[in-house]
Amino acid sequence: MKFVSKKILIYYLALTAFSICFAESQSNDLLTAKIYLNNGKEIICNVLNIDKNEIKIQRKIFGGAIANEFYKFDKIKKIDLAKPAILTNNLKLTTGSLRKTKSKAKEAYNLYKPFAKLHGKTWSTETAWLYAKLLENSENYSSALKIYNRLAKNKLHQEFKNKTLLRRAVCLYELGSVSNALPLFTQAYKLAETSDQHAEINFYLGKIYAQLGEYKKSLFTLLKNEVFYSMRDDWEVKSLDATLFSYAKLDREKEFVNTCSRITNKFSDTNYSQKAGMYLKEIDKGKTLHELIQDNHEDFNHE
């Protein structure tokens, strides 16, 4: 009985120490961990360093001494790390806070990235996803795409392969790689789970079809967002604005004018309304749709 009691006491103290270390890690930025070895041994420690195949840790041993130890990845069954504070906060991504939040996300991404090859609660994929999203929001599409591609190839977290499809497609489109973006958007549409995702994909597919000269197909795709997803963020007004190029290329002035009127009436406090109002004034002055395209090439947002 004494042996059993002692064993239970040691286990309880270990759990308590682990909880304390995790609490400290949230306030002192100590990267604490619980390592589960293949031989069944469990280790509570601080991570000192990690490279491609090995991790260096520091832990307390009996008697209060501090031991530095090395463990190869192939000896580790899994590792649980303290959850980074940036993943526990409710992020409000305003323009003013984006730079500061992105800086913190980058620190967390770099800190947890080396653990991506290990099983367990490493938070490497979560921090990578957050940082990539922030990069995308700040229009750093090239850097965001690199992280999304890395997530998609992570064999330990296959759920990110589908999750990154849409984001990778958007980044490729914004970087001008339309031919590579199109098949990803098509795949993403089949796997989309929310109305917001469908609306975003419709918007980009519509723009791509217009660039390829498939104007009627572009209109059909974009107008889905007015019919089915009019309450989803600002995809409706973006999509209506994007239809104007195809209407102009097809020389459908009546539909062009009606769409401009809908934009100015329903979305009067937006930049899209100002642009649509300008088009209406130009048409009233006698300009043709072809002349509008020539004079406002970039404003038509089809490039």
C-alpha cells in the first residue's frame, strides 16, 4: 500500500507541476511541454532548443537538480505544448491593430513551426494558419501562399489540405497566376461548407471567366451572389461591380445601367456606388460602353 500511495503522490505532483508550468508559459513565454516517449515514459520540461530531428529539454529531477537532455524525434510518441496566448485571445483585426497582431503571430509561428513534424498538441498548424491569414489580409499574398502550401503538405494534419484550397486559390489569383488558381477554386467549391465560402468562390470564378472571355458564364456565376448570398459580407456588391465589365464587353447597356443603379441605391455609402454613379454620368454624356472600358480600364477591376 505504501508503494501504491507513493506512486499516486508522485503522479499527482507531476500533474500539478505540469499545470503550473503551462500557466507560467502563458505569462512568461516559457515554452513548456509534456513529452510522451515511445517507451511509456512521460516528461514534464521546458524546451531549450529543437532542430530537424532532435529536441533539447531542461527538467527538474529528484533532489531539485536541473538536467539537460536530448531526445530524437523517433523516440517521441507525442508532445503537448502550452497553447500560445495569441490563439486564446479574441482577435479584432482592425486596420490599426493588424500590424501589431501580425508581429505577434509571426513570433508564435516561428516558435512553434519546428514542432510540425511531431504528433500531439504542438499548435504549429494553428499558428501557421493564423499568421498566413494575417499576411493575406495585409495583401502579402506571396508569403501567405508559401505557408498555405506548407500546411497543405503536412501529412500529420491532412484536414488543412482541404482547408487551404480556397486560400491558396485566392493568393494565386491575386498574384496573377489565374491558370493555377482556377482548378483550385473549382475544387474548393466542391468542398465548401459555408455560404461565405461559396460566395467568395463565385466572386473569383466570375472574375476569372471574364478574363478568359467567357462573359455569359461570368455573369451567371457572379449573379448567384445577388440571388443566393446577398446577406454574406460584401460579396453581393463586389459581384455586382464585377458584372459591369462583362455587360460592357457584351454591349448590354440596359443591364449595365440597371446594375449601376442598383449599386448606387442599395450600397450608397460605398466606393462601388461612387464608381457606378460616375459610369451613369458618363453614359448620360453620350459615352459608349466600349469607351468606358478604355477610359476606366483598371476601375472595371477585371485585370
